[in-house]
Amino acid sequence: MTFTLGEQQKILMGTLKENGVSLVGFGDVSVVKIELTENFPVAISLAVKYSEKVVENLHTNEEAYHKHDIELEAFMKQLINIVENLLSKWDYQYATIPTSILIKDDRQLRELKVFPSKTAATCAGLGWIGKNALLVTPQYGPRIKLGTILTNARFEVGEAIIKDRCRECNLCVEACPYGAIHNVNWKPGIGREALFDAYLCNKMRLNHIPILGRKYECAMCIQACKVGKK
């Protein structure tokens, strides 16, 4: 059976929702002028929500948050696989953005060249970038795991969010134990370094490896955000 582009998009969205995706959107990323988006101008942006209970208790049970994050990582990969299989079935090309990368040192962080999933999500209208340099959604705040597939399928796209909604709120700034958040409001085109010191955050979290055997999750800024809390 042959489906129209619109029917394919509905099938894709319906299948993802049946399998537990929290949010799904489609965005025009051709505004980001790089070779990747020239070939794949449409982003399929996925989000799965974190457990509210786990996030609220992470300051007393960081291990539970770490395990939950691993579980959501595996779940997101399942959802991405659904998208990849459908796009392949319909003979579209795509590029999947890695859902996570372990940053071990400043050089790796400095040389990292990966299309940001949060940029795709703002283009798809799922949310805006908070002062902590994370995507903030109206429904769940920053308490989400993102996944992104770029494709040459010309699906109908949503309206991009191009304006910060954090305004004067500075809860994440106050919550950061390292002072890595600069209390600057996001706007399209602003560099991450203007919002957030990723090098300091990474360094301080890596310091826990001798004790934990892994990088510390922290996530105090995620816990502090009031957006999307019930």
C-alpha cells in the first residue's frame, strides 16, 4: 500500500505515541546552514519524560537518577529505531544524532561536532533553551531525554520557538553547586558559552569518578526548574 506524505507522518506520530513517546515534533532545520541540514532539512524531535519522583529525590538518591537515565537512554533508542525502520520502509534517507556522548576531558568537549538535539527541538516547537543551556518544554520543563533524526522526508513542520520564556527566573542559576550558569536569557544564535560553562560543569562532575566509578549526574538545575511541575 502506498501512503501520501501526510499519511506517513500520521502513521509515524501514531506509532511513536503508541510506544510511549512523551513529545514528538517536526522542525525545519535548514535555517542552520551546514552540509548536514542541506541534505536532511527536516528534524524529527522526540522527548521522553523523566520520573517526577526520581528527579525530586535526586539530591538524596543520585544513584536512582543515574539508573533511570540509563533506562530512558535505552527507551529512546527503541523509539529512534521505530523512526529509522519506517523511514527506511518508505525509502527516505536519514541521519540519527547520538543521544549521549561521554565527555572525558576539555579537548573532547571543545572538538565535539554534533548537531544539537535541543536546536532541533526548538525548531520543532517543543520548547526553548533555558538559562542552564538545556531544552525546557512547557509540559515537563527540562526533565526530558531528547532524541533526533534528521531526514530528507519533507514532513509538515511545526512553528519554531525563537523566544526565551524563562525571563527573570533564576532558580537553576541558584541551584547550580558549581556556579556554572550565567543567568543569561537564550535567543537563537547565542553560543552555549554565553549561557553556561560546560567545561566547569564537566570538570566538577568528573571529580567524582574516584568515588563513584563514573561521572556524577548532578542535575540540580533540572530539579530546580519550576516549569512543568504539577
